[in-house]
Amino acid sequence: MTTILWTSKSANTKTGNIPQAFVGSTEADAVQTCKSVDCPLLPKRFGGKWESLSKSGCHGCYAWQGRVKAAAWGVRKAALKNAERYTLRQALLRSARSAMIVRYTAIGDGGLVNKEQSDTIVQTLKEFGVGLYGFTRAWRLNTSQHWKGRLMASCMTMEEADEAIATGWRASVVLPRNHEGNTFTTPNGSRGVVCPYIQGKRVNCNSCRLCVASKPGPVIGFPSHR
């Protein structure tokens, strides 16, 4: 069983004050999930492929570059003393009443988590009337298909987005840094919108919820992976 540590609150203005998950009992565990799905946004210093904004034109994975990584270390250290506090159920019990969704995950690729554990997460969220949102690069793996309809497929190109949609996933896509406009269309004709928060709208993930994959919706675009 994969270790998943949950916190009840978040100070992230983009997501809103919602529970969030950290995959792996150690940093190495989390890094390995990103390597296992061959995520192109994992920085080279962690054994990945991403180099720099100037070379790639993309910001890379923000989770491995700042406060999220530091927060993950703090959560893991605290969980060594009181693991029960960091279960999903405890996170939901301690969460803000305004929390409508949970973030899966803040760091690491949770799409590698097996079906039994996935079903338990979804069932627990149903008990509390809370939704699930998150992204996975594991959408091509046969062993991760149980996350279809639960997580968004994380795609690097429009062509990948079309591939994911054709196999039944909802898709998100990294757009060029200089992308213009708030809407777009994939080569196969699927409608897409730029993340409303990035557009400057007065929303966060908790109030927007366009990335809740259990509901139909457009492709969601993130210029330069912001």
C-alpha cells in the first residue's frame, strides 16, 4: 500500500483552503512516482528531464521547486510522531467547512496508487460529501485505469490531450508560455479553456471545480504549467 499523508488545510491561494495529499513516506518515494510515469517536468536535480525555464519554455513542476517540497518534508516529519493525524478521514474532520474538494496530490503522482486504495479514498470522500480533484501522468498505464473519471490526465501537448480523451479520460494540457486567449481547440476538435485562476478571475480550485474529473467539462490549459 502506498503511503499517502493528508493535511486538513492549505494556504495556497490558487487551490483555496482545502485538504491535500502528499504521496510517499519519504522524498525519495515521491520522486520515484514521478520517475515511474516518466514525467518530463521533474527537475534534473531529482533525476528527471526538466532543466530550466529558459531552455524548456516551461516552468517545470512547481511542486519540486519551492514551498510545496518544504511542506511535504514538514508533513512527513510530523507524521512520524502522529500518523493518525494525517489520514484522509482526520483531514476531512479537521478541514474548513468551506472545503468542497480535496487536492490529490500536492506532490508525487498519485495515479500509481492501486484500485483498492483508490476506491477507499473515493468512498471516504462520498461519506463526507466532498469531491476529488487532481492530475496524473500515469493515464497511459494499464495499471492506472481505475483513476479514469477520478483524476485528470496530465498532458504535455494538444495531441496527447486528444489521445487521452479518445481513451476516456478528461484532459489537462500544458500550453505554450506565450499562449494567447482564454480558449483553445485541440486538433481533434475538443474545446479547451485556460484555468480561470490564471485568467485572473476571482476564483480558486475550491470554488471553480472545473478540474473535478468525475464531471464532464472542457480540456483545462495551463500556460507554461503555471
